[in-house]
Amino acid sequence: MSATSPRANWNYPTAIRFGAGRIAELPEACRAAGITRPLFVTDAGLAKLDVTGKAMTILKEAGLAPGFFADVQPNPVEANLTAGVAAFRAGGHDGVVAFGGGSGLDTGKLIAFMSGQTRPVWDFEDIGDWWTRADADGIAPIVAVPTTAGTGSEVGRAGVLTNEATHTKKIIFHPKLMPRIVICDPELTVGMPPAITAGTGMDALAHCLEAYCAVGYHPMAEGIAVEGMRLVFANLPRAVADGKDIEARANMMAAAAMGATAFQKGLGVVHSLSHPIGALYNTHHGMTNGVFMPYVLAFNRPAVEAKIDRLAAWLGLAGGFDGFQSALLDLRTRTGVPHTLRGLGVDDARFDEMAAMAVDDPSTGGNPVPFDAAAGKRLFRAAYDGDLAGV
């Protein structure tokens, strides 16, 4: 691996230690966050990998007493959270190391959050001021260590959890879900296979693009989103083609954190459409976002064309809106993202049900063009048939 990975510390929106090899600082980061008996939370797939074992060894050799929890599926459900909270309490833990991609990070954060609550997790959905129902003093500290470059959950104040009773993804929010310290070590992402690299990269791009297009006034978020998109276009094909390109890996890790920072402005119906697909068909969230992005961009064109014209110019792409759309389609092709829902193994049997779910999704409110069930069905059909003109 080359030695060109950037290395820096910054505080935005939380304390971030960025650079190759910085996983070695995990014990010190735990102590700085007030954690001496962390529950190490990751997903079932990562639990078997050397990178996870090495992180646990680093903690143990530094004199900490970590527990280990990996009963986490790719789209986490309440049962995963319940089991994690039980493990946290039984082990007498005083904080969480959330390690992994979106599933491990979100579940770890939610375990820390729910470890001191008495109300059901659904009482803290991101609706109005529901977060004020939580006992803030009961939220354990969190150190986050991303091993993918997509979700950006390491810098977020929320976690996503699927309600199995309704087959819907819910966003749980509280300001103290923000990890106290984040270690972004791009060497941890080197083992990601190309398909996961592409899917997580599409998630980062979707966060940036939707934040940039979302309704409302937040120029700081928009500026972050633009640079995040530049990093994705420049680095995602490199990371997919050569998993050991540490510079590309580092820039994608930065882009992921930037996307999650930017989308405090809002998201849109790329996510509204992806969430039902993930809940019902268990598809990879980022890859699903990648499928929907050009269809939703075409749908939103009447409201965002001038903004995308400016974005294309900033990114050095000729042709304004059409040039950006072409570059997006080319990026998907180069990184192996399917053009249709069929490519994800999704059928067309539940479009009515999913359209209704998409309308109710919390991301819908940020979309720049009004969205209803009829529009949802039209977009599902277009993405299924591969018909960009059909939106």
C-alpha cells in the first residue's frame, strides 16, 4: 500500500482522528471518552475477519476489558438491539465501541442509547421533539470506528432500525447518539470486496447529492456535499479497481463522513424508495440508492436543474444537468452498480405497498419536487424497467 493517505485530526462535527494506522489509538480514544469496559459491537460478517480480531487485541493488550457482541444483521432489527442491550447490561459495560459499516455503527450507537432507557425504542423516532423523552444521563459514551466508506453513521446523531412488525425502517434520533471520538483508518477498508466498495460509495454519493438538492437553506451543508461528490467521482472507481489504493480509500472515507454531515440539511426520495426495498427484500442500502439515483434526479429535474448545472461546472463536467446525469450513469457502469431493480433481485409484486411506505418515509420531506404514491409507483416501475424517460 502507498503511504499517501492523508493524516489529520479535526473536530467537525465531532472529534475525528483520521489516517492510516490510527486504529492503534483505539484504547486511548476509549479512555478519553471515559470508557474502560467497552462493549465492542460489530456485525456478524465482520466478526470473523482478522481486522476485527486485531482491534479486540489492541484493546485487551492496553488493559481494557472489552466485551464482544456481533448478533447484528445487515439491516438491523429490534431483536438485534434488544440482545445487544442485554449483553451491555450483563457485562457491566460503561461504553460502546461501534465498529463496522452502517449496521454495526447504528446498532452499537443504539445499544449505548437504549442501555439507560425504560421506554420502547420506537418512542424516540425522529419525529418532532420525541428525542426529549430520553433520559440523557442514561446514554453511554460511544467511540465509532467505520470499516466502510458509505453510511457516515460515525458522525451522525441517529441510527436506523427496522421495525419487523411493520417492515419499515425507522430513524431514532438523539444529540448524544453522536460518537465522542471517531477513528477513521482507511487501512480498515482495504479488505472490502469491490461490490461492497461500490455500494457503500454510492451511499456516500447519495447522501451528498440529496443533501445538495434538498429543500431549505443550509449553504454550509451544500458546500460540504459538493466536495464530497468531487471526492466520490475522483476516487470510487480507483477504490473499486484496486482495493489496496490507500489514497482512494482514505478519500472515500472522508466523503462518507462529509455526506452524513451534509444531510443534516435533508435527504429525499432516493432514500424514501430505497428504505422499503431494503426492509422487504434485504438489499444492500447503498447499492439500492445507486440504482435509484438517476431516476430520482430525472424526476427532480424541474426543481434542481439550475443547481445541477452549477454542480457540473464545479466538478468540471461539461453539459450542465445532462452532463452530470451522464457522468453519474458512467460512474455506476464503471463500478458495477445495476441499472435496474431486477439487477438487485427485486420483483415488481409490491410496488403499491412500497409506494405507500415511501410516501411516509421521513426522507420524503426533503425532496425538492412533491412526491405522492402515484409518483412512487412510477419511479419503482421506471427503475425496474430501466426507463429513465418513464419518470
